[in-house]
Amino acid sequence: MSHELLKVENLQVGVEDKVILDKLNLTIRSGETHVLMGPNGAGKSTLGNAIMGHPQYNICQGSIVFDGDDITNESTDVRAKKGIFLSFQNPEEVPGIALGNFLRVSREAVTGEAPRILKFQKEMRGLMDSLEIDQEYASRYLNVGFSGGEKKKSEILQMLMLNPKLAILDETDSGLDVDAVKVVSKGIRQFRSDKNSLLIITHNAKILEGLKVDYVHVLVNGTIVHTGGSSLIQEINEKGFQFFEAGGVRN
Amino acid sequence: MNITLNQVNLLPVRTWKWLGVNGTAVEEEIPGEFAAWEPQALNLPQGIKQNTAAFDGAEQIETGMGKDAEQFVLQNQNAGIHLTAEGSAEEPITAEYVLDATCPALADYNTIYAKENSSVTLVLSYRSQGGASVFHTSLTKIVAERGAHVRLVQVQLLGDSAFHFDDVGVIEKENAVVEVVHVELGARKVFSGCKARLEERRSRFEAETIYLGDKSRSIDMNYVAQHIGKETESEIHANGALLDESQKIYRGTIDFLRGAAYSVGHESEYTLLFSPRVRNRTAPLILCGEENVEGQHAASIGKIDPGKLFYLMSRGLSEPQAKQIVIEAQFTPALEKIPAEALREAVRDWLKERMSNA
Amino acid sequence: MKAFEEEKTRVDDIDRTIYDVKDKVDAAFTVDSGLTPEIVNQISVEKKDPEWMRLFRQKSLRTYNEMPLPGWGPSLDGLDMDHIVTYVRPKTGMSSKWEQVPKDIKNTFERLGIPQAERLSLAGVGAQYDSEVVYHNVRAEVEAQGVVYTDMESALHGPYAEMIRKHFMKLVPPSDHKFAALHGAVWSGGSFVYVPEGVKLTIPLQSYFRLNAPGAGQFEHTLIIVEKNAYLHFIEGCSAPRYNVANLHAGCVELFVGENARLRYSTIENWSKNMYNLNTKRALVEKGGAIEWVSGSFGSNTSCLYPMSVLKGEGARTEFTGITFAGKGQTLDNGSKVIHAAPNTSSRISTKSISKDGGTCIYRSSVVITPEAAHSKSSVSCESLMLDSESRSDTIPVMDIQNDESDVGHEAKIGRISDTAIFYLMTRGLSEDDARSIIVSGFAEPIAKELPMEYAVEMNNLIKLEMSGSIG
């Protein structure tokens, strides 16, 4: 039986003195795949950052409950340890730490125990191969000098290695060529299971190919204006967001 | 009559004396009297007023070259433009000074007081006629109030026997922008300096300096941006070329005072060297007493990139043509900031002529 | 998380408790506090100086008395030369067996892990306690290759006396600056290393300096000659317990690198926080030779240290890699000087600094390319990290280029740890402290990996910053 994994209630989020999200509600059950769509500036990335606890985003009202615990005021690492993962649009470059070692350190941070080296190496190598990441990247500094595509693949690799309960993928497809999108969506399919949930923020239906989408949400002006099934993707592609902005469809 | 200045262009923090960059002494003969200069009729746009004297408090503003240079101009001033900007003026105000054997000595003291949200551009150019040795010093003080935008462009195309300095001091309030463009292409001895105090948040200072050292010219510069307010920005850039036996000292300092959080300062210096007898000294300082800042400096000093030269020549350009293109590209950011087409052309011609020896 | 915990980088003060153990001051001989010709002469008598050295000391003293203090750099107001005991010698002669070193002195070194370090991987250890070298040992196989590693006093009287006379303070003349003159007058102790032509030492030599007596100055002299085609890695480590009286270190290092020879000179400096570290280091590099400086600077109240490379021969090169960590009350003014004096020479300076808790890091450098040094290359890169707004970080580089056939590039960056970088790491489960640590160690990593940490067991104690590369 699936249970409520994430419950966002009446959320209001501001940056500096500007309100970006307001009266936002979202529930994701375990095993579900949700897609969040919306025009630029609607607040899609803000939602991802707020769920992950970015310090610049202030939660003025509402609550975020994850796996039964109120995490509204928890620090980012605690959220990560509880099983939330956010893939970044522009992953940070961190010189001095090799990707492979970083994966080991973060796996240990999230699971609370040191991974067995050989088993870990094998797992990592296997995943790198399936994501078409050159093995040499394991010893390169985290994201430093990675191309746009390599950075996104590195995010998917981290997601698969950390195996979170909920993965939020923020525009993981942006700036990728067709082949890279294929690899990334393959990684996402590999991740998907009855126990894991996904929140995919995207413009692009391509990345969703072969993926069973349970819900599609349309975010406009800081709030979810419409929720529907996977057929909504097609509808948005045809009609654009203006249709929803104008309130053409009611929940 | 002589000019004797103990120290000009002081490096804000001293370093090893033997490098000779801590400051420079000036000892020079002045070829004539500072006779009263014929006042020029200015093309004043609407919103800009001309005054007979400096605004109150102008004397307290510190300059890039320092007290000695400043005092010299104040004591010997024989010309000057004092402006108050009240509105927004698109058209630049231009003044041209031509020095020659009959008027060989000029000390112009200029002030710009830009009120809230006003904007003003002042373009000063200095040239000389005939081969007589001439002597020019200038001092300009600028206060930019909230949201004001001030541009000062000084173009120096004096003859090879001239002595010259341009000294500037700037104070900026909230959201103000001040741009100082120094085009230092002539004279035998050249000094220039500017110190900007970014006193309030979100003020911005840009300095763009180009210089050309040929023959035995010596060029001595000192640019300082002091970040005091939060979220202030500075961009200090110098580009130049050294030929023949010319010498140059460039000092550029970004100084982040404690409290200047979220400020950003960038400094760059690119010098092309064209003769084995040149001497280039560069002292780019970043002083930092605040954690939340970003300061950066980059310098590159050397010959023209042979790869670039080869690329251009493979497209049929002669070596001098190719060189000229590279140099012009280097000077372009500053040239584009000269808001008078005729003057820009005069500068281009000057460069073309001088660089043909490179 | 456990393994990471153990090795994690703390952006904390370096734990110095084990270095702050003070030994009872029990010196055999102490000169008066002030500095007069008589005192300097007394040093000569005590050390049985040859006549030329006696005269050299007196001449240096005159230079010292005539010279003003430097007109730049950090304040030296905390120093009162009139009250610094310049010469303290512990009650022991030279020993080549560790067992024969007096117990209290031995204890200090044991606590710092010096003999262990030697047993582990060092070719030789010279430990200097206050002003005298008390322990010196070079592995037999190293000696068999003709390598000389001994204390300066012995060298001055032994078969290498003439070589010492020929090189002593020729590279750093006493007239160089006031503290070089002081050094010339009162120097004592230090190491002499000679590596004959073609000998490539595969294991490094290490010396260890330690100041114990309050208010004592240490003026050791290190002279290293690496002949043609030879190679040496020399490691110098410094530490001192904490005292209230200002301590002064005005040592002098002179390195002569022969044709196509290579010398790597690594320093881990962790003087106590009342130390004025005014050391002068200089290398002269012949044709095709190379000097590589690796420098970690963590201790001292005030440090002025700018190892200089004089690239005298065609194609000579230098690399300087340095890291400075200034905490509370520290002003560490470090950097490097290079003189390109021959064609095709090259230099690379790469430094990082971290300022914390009101500490001040200053990067100061000079790169001079003389008219003779055509086709030379120099690149300088310095990065500074500020961990809070009580601290300071200044960058003061100067370049002087006197020909047009050379290429000089310079980059300086100053900044803080970015919030988004911390957030990014925290989204992967790291705590904020761990995220900061990982970024700081990542920042220091390119320099840290150059430090000869494997060799000095002590390093892990000196720096709680974990830079061992376990996460790099």
C-alpha cells in the first residue's frame, strides 16, 4: 500500500521581500511520478529549492511533511538524510574533491555507514557505464570543467548512488542534446520503482518518454492551477500555458 | 619655475622599495607662467549649470595622485569647468585645450556635482601645437548623488616634449554610477590617477584607461576603488602598448572595507610589448577586510600572440596591419567610451600613425 | 559517516596543545640581552669561529646597527631587540645517537614524533634545539654516495670549511636587510648539505627546528649545495612552544642549485603564536637547474617570508607553491620573489591563503624579468579565502618586465565560500560544517598535495585541516 511521502500544505515562499510561491498544495505518494510544468518565472525551481531547504528561500507560511515528519524547519542535510534528492539545474563546481570520493562521502552521510569499497566501486562503475560517463570522471573534481551534459549525468549518477525516496529533478533536460536526454531518461527509468517517487520539473516531454507519469501539475504565478493525468502534457504542448494562466481549465 | 612634488601616485600599501612602485617624485621645469586661460563657451545641455567655483566640500575629496598633485593644481589653476547636474543630459559637454609656445602652461581644476538621478558627460581634450615644450596638469573632483550618472572622458594627445597629469577624485552615493575614461597617448611624461570612494550601496565605478608608450615616454598611473557601501561594484581596466624605450608603472587597487558586503571588484591589465628596451611595472592590489566580497585581478604582459598574428596574416593582412588590428581591438573598449565622433577619429588617427613604427 | 569524521577538515584553529609543552629552561650558557661587539665576540669565542667568521660577525653587527627597519610590511612593534636573548645553548654537545640526547630535550622531540618520522622514511634528521644542533644522523647509504649532511659548526671546521667560506652569506649578504645583518652577526646552528654531481637522493632529508627558551632568537643558517645533475628534497619543519615574551626567528637559507640539478625545498612552519618569523631564503639556480619551493605557513604572530629564486643560468626554472593559514592575532605576510636573469627561464607561483578569526594573510611578491632574460615566462596565481569579516586578506604583487620577448600572466582572486556550494553539498547529506570543511580542503588541496606530509608524522598534528587527499 502506498503512503503519503511528501505533503506540502498551503506553502508560501519568499525571497528577500518578494513572495514567489503562495497557497501551494502538493501531495506525492510513494511510487508515484509527478511532473511539474509551468512558464518561466512561475516558481518551479523555487518549489524544488524550498522542499530541499535552500536558506535563501524563506517559508513564510505552510508546512512540508516528509515521510510523516514535519521538515519545514529542518536543515538541508537532514532532508537529504531523510531521503530527498534535488538535482540542480546548474550543478556547483567543487574543486579539490573527486567525483568518486564525493559519492562515497555523501553515500556515507546519507546512509550513516561506510560503504564497502569494492562493492561500492563496482556499483559506481556499473552506473557510470550505463550513463555513458567515462570512468576517468570518477577521479575528476566534482563538476569542474564538466560540460553541461556531463554535469547532468553526474547529477543522475549521484541520484542513483544515493537512492533517495524522493528525487526532484529540476530541468534536468535543459541544454542537453538528443542523445544525452536519452541517457538521462534511461537513468530516471532505472531509478523509478514502487518505493521511489519522482518530481520532475521540465518543459520537455522528451525526457518523460517511456516513463509512467501519474500526475501533471501546472504551476502559474506561484501556485498550482491545474492537476491532471499524463494526457495534460500533450494538452500543454498544444495550447501553451496562457490557456491555464487565463484560467481556461478549472480543477 | 619648477614643479617639485615629493610623492605622487602612492601605492595604498607599501612594498619593497627597490621595485620603485611605492610612489613617484616629480621634478620638472615649467616652461612658462600659468597665465589666465581664455574661458571657453560650453555647449551646456538642459539640466546642467555652470558655476564660477567648485561646489562646497570638493576640496575634501581625495584623489588618485594624492595631496601633492592636488595642491599644485589648486595653487596654480588658470582654467576650469565647474558643473552642477540637475537633470538628465544626453549630449556630452566638451572642452578642448590647445597648448603652444604662447600658452605653454595649463592647470585646469574641474568639478562636477551631480544631483540625485541626474546624468552628465564631460569630455576634456588636451593637445599641443608646434614643437614647444608644454606643461599640463588637471584636477577633477566628482560627487555623484543618489542614482546620478557621471562620465568623465579625458583625452590627452600632447606633443612629445610635454609634461602632463590627470588627477581625479570621486565620491559616489547610493546607486550612482561614475565612469572615468583616460586616454593617455601623448606627452613625454605622463601621470594619471583616480580614486573613487563608493560610499553607499549599489554604487558603481568604472575606470577605463588606455595608454601608448613610444619613444622615451614614461607613464605612471594609480587607480583606486574603495568599496565602503554594500553591493558596490568596481571595474578597473587598463590596456596599452609599449614601444621603443618607453616605461610604464601601473598601480590598480581594489580596496574592500569591512562592511562592504556583497561587493564585487574586477581589475585587469593587458600590455603589449614591442621593443626589447621597454620597461613595464605592474602592481595590482586587492585589499580585503570583508568576507562577503568577490575580488579579481588578471594581468597579461607580453608580445602580441603569434598565433593570432598568424591567423590574421593567413587571411592576407600584412604584419603591420595585423598588429594594428590587434592593438586597435585592445583599445576599442575605451575608444567606444569617447562620446564625440571627431575626437574618436582623432584618437584613431593618432594611434595609426604612432603604431606604424611598432 | 565515521571514516569521514575522523579525517574531516575542521576549519578550526590548529590544535597546538602538544606543542605548547614547555621545558624547563636549563641552559648552560646565556649571553646578555642586548647586542654589543662584546656579545658578538663572545659568540665567536664560544663557537671557536675561524678568524674570517669572527670578522664577518663584527662587520655584520655594524651593518645591523646602521640599518633602519623595513619601511613596508607588517608592524614589528612587538619586537624589542634589546631584550631578546640572542643565544641560548642547551647543555649538550653533538650526538649522533638518539639515546644520547638528554632526556628532557628528547622528550620534546618524541612528543613531536621526530625519531619515528626518521625511522619511517627519512634519510636523515637534524634536530635543532634552541641554537644548537643536538642530533644529527644520516643514513649510511646516503653518506656512501658522498652526500654530506651535517651541522654548520662542524662544517666550518671540517673538510668543507673552504666551501662554506666561499658560499656563506654570498647569496643573502648581511647588507640585504636589517635582519639579514643580525643573522650575520649572531647566527648559530643550522645545516650544511652537499650533494655531489650526479647524485640523486630518492629519499628526502629533513631538519627540524624548535625554539624553547622564552625570548630566545633563533638564527640558524642552512647552506645547501646541489651539484650538477644532482637531486635533493630537503624538508624543514619548525615549531615552538608558546611564551609571552616575543620570540624572533631570523634564520637564513642559501641554496645553490647547479647545472641541470633540481632541489625541492619544503617547509612546514608552525611556530608558536608569539613568534616573529623574519626568515630569509634564497636560491641561485644555474643553467637548466630547478628550485621548487613548497611552503606551508600556519604559525607565528608575524611572518615575513618571501623565498627568492635567482634564475641565473639559461633555462633555469622555479616553482613556488605555498599555503598560508592565519588565525586569531596572526599577520602572515608571505609570498615569493623571482629574478629572471637569463634567457628562457621560467617561474610559476601558485599560492592560496585562508584567513579566519581576525587573522591577516598578505600575499606579497615580485617578479623581475631583466633585459637579458629574453623568452622567459612567468605565471602567478594567488587565491584567498576569507572565512569571516573580522579577518583580512591583502594581495600585493609587483611585476617588473624589462624586455618584450617574455610572457607574464597574473591572476588573483579573493572571495568566500559560496552559499550555493554549501547548499549543494548539504543536499547530498553533508552537514554545514562538513560542507565548509570539504570546500576549504578542496581549496587547499592543490597546494596540500605538494606538501611532504607522508614524511612528517607531525604534520597531522600540526594541521587539523585534513588535506591528506582522502577526499580529493
